[in-house]
Amino acid sequence: MAIACFRSSGVAQNPQPTVQLTTEPTVGKILPFQAAAATPQSPALLKLQALNTSGKPLKDARIHLSILTPPQNPWFATDFPIVEGTKLLDIETIAPDGKLQIQQILPIRGKYQLLVNVTPVVANEFTPIQQNLSVSVAENAVKWRNFAILAAILLLVGLAGGWVIGGKQKIQPGEIAPSQVRLLLSGLTVVAIAALLFVNISAELAESQTHSHHHSHEDSSLQEKPTIINAGIKLELSGDSHATVGQLANYQIQATDTKTGKPASNLAFQIETIQLEDNWVAFAYNGKTDAKGNFAWGQQFFDGAPHRVEVEFSPKINGDNKSSPLKLTKAIEVEGIAPPLSLRLISLAYFTGIIAIGLVIGLRLPHPQTK
């Protein structure tokens, strides 16, 4: 019995196949996407390495990766609330050395879930691995600073209003309210008018940007090249031309030998998804076509601007290293979705609450004694 227990405990303590995750920049230094940033933003580099029980890379593995965004939190919404609790990326590829490496913009703060499924290309070559990894993205310090400044301003407004209202004031004959109160109400009216103007101007700008997005898409669609035939190889890029924020759009690469009609496998390619307005890369991946000559993936466009998917094949595709790369392109029109009214009302309640706190404190502040 003792020998049996010892053996069972030894088996339980044996190392298990695992997936190792490394990132560039390191976890803790990855920041969420910032719209209209002053400096160009680059996607985070995510490296997955499947290891066997000895800690060595697994050979001839098939890796399926799904990236889930942080869950919804209506009380502390992010810059892209529609993206919360959705699937950001879905990709499956053959990894001869057990490695998968992608570049991906992480749009919001919070904890991302990486669902990894590793299976052998050859049946029963190794035990499949299912692992749930995570990447935490901290909020940009600039956002906290801006919120602190805004909260301080609102608190001061409440303090000033409470101090004015709480003072001993005399109503002159013919006046409805003391001059200080009337001055305060006039200031609040000006602020309300300014807020209404800001909302209306923002709505007009959003509508004009929608039209510019449409025109940008029309211009970029003229440069589409979803199919190329070169040196007996037909390359095709197919998938959704219209995408919606919060939902996956699916794409596929197909390579075919035009002479034999058979799939062209093991062709190296590079994928880049580019946002057209500011020209930043949202997703990038280097891989090869599989035995069926294809590669498929799904990705979400979290930004409502038009994008372009580019797939560049190595010059070695036609055996001539001096030839220029073959590039497939596809324009994507992205439909943005406005945040729910409930989220905007919650934000308004927070700001109103800060003013109310300042007002209560201002009412209790002492006033100078008049002789």
C-alpha cells in the first residue's frame, strides 16, 4: 500500500505539458489603446510557446487561440464599452516548433483571457493541452490625471455654489432672490448652454466623421486586390467587407496551384490589419498556408473607422528571390455603435454627485461676520 501511494504521488507530481506566455512590453507596462494619441501606438507582442513534460518545445502542434476582452462593468465603463465582454481574436495555426506569435492592439483596460488549445498534428503524438492564460492591462495614467482634474473642478464649483447660497443674504425690494444667488444661477445657465452646445457639436462631428469614413472606404476600395495569379499560383483573400464593433469578422487566405488545381501549401505570408484614418496597425501575424493551402482567422475591429487587411506573400513563392512581394488587400467598412444611454446617465450621475458633495460642504463653510 505504501509503494502504491508513493507511485501515485510521484505520478501526480510529474510535470505536465503547458503553454508559456511572454509579452512585449512586459505585463504591467502594456497600456490600452488611446484615441488621438500624440505618439504612434504599436500593438502588443504576444508569444505563446507549448512545452512538453521536459520543458522542451512541442513539435508539430496545432494551436488555437481565442482572446476575450475584460468583462462588462457598467459602473466603471472603459473608452470602448461595446467591446467589453466580447471576443477580440480567434486564430488557429500549425506550429512546427510549438510557437505562436501575434501582434494585437489591446483596446481597453482590464484582464484579458487567452484561451489556448494545443493538439498534435499527428494523432496521439502528445497529450492535448487546454490552458486559460491572462494578460492584465492597466489604465493609462493620463486618464486618471484628467479625471482627477475634472473632479476637482466640479468639486470647486459645488463648494462655491454652496458657500454663496449658505451665506446670510438680504433680498432688496423688488428682487426675487439675493444678487449672489442670481449670479450663481446665471453661471449655471451659462454652463448648461455650453454643455448643450458641446453635445450638439460633438454629434455633428460624429456624423461628419461617419461620412468621411464612408468616403475613405470608397477611396480605399478602389485599391483592393483580393486575388492575384502569379507564376502558376492563385492567391485569394476572402471574408467580410462590412464589420461591426463588438463582433468578429472572419477572413480566409486560399492558395491554389493553377496547373494542377491542388492547394499550394507551406507558403509564407504576413498579415497586417491597418486602421486607415491614422494608419496604425491593429493586428499582425506571420505564418504559412496549411496542407489545404489556406489559413483562416477572425478578428474584431474595435475602432469605428475603416480598415484595410493586407496579406503579403514571400517573393520565394515563384522561386525568384528578386521578384517583388505579392500583396493581397481588402477594404473593411466598420460600423461603430454608440454606448448605451444607461452608461452616459451613470457618468452624469457621478459628476452630479461630485458637485452635490461640494455643495453640501460649501453650505457648511463659515462666512465672515458683517458688522
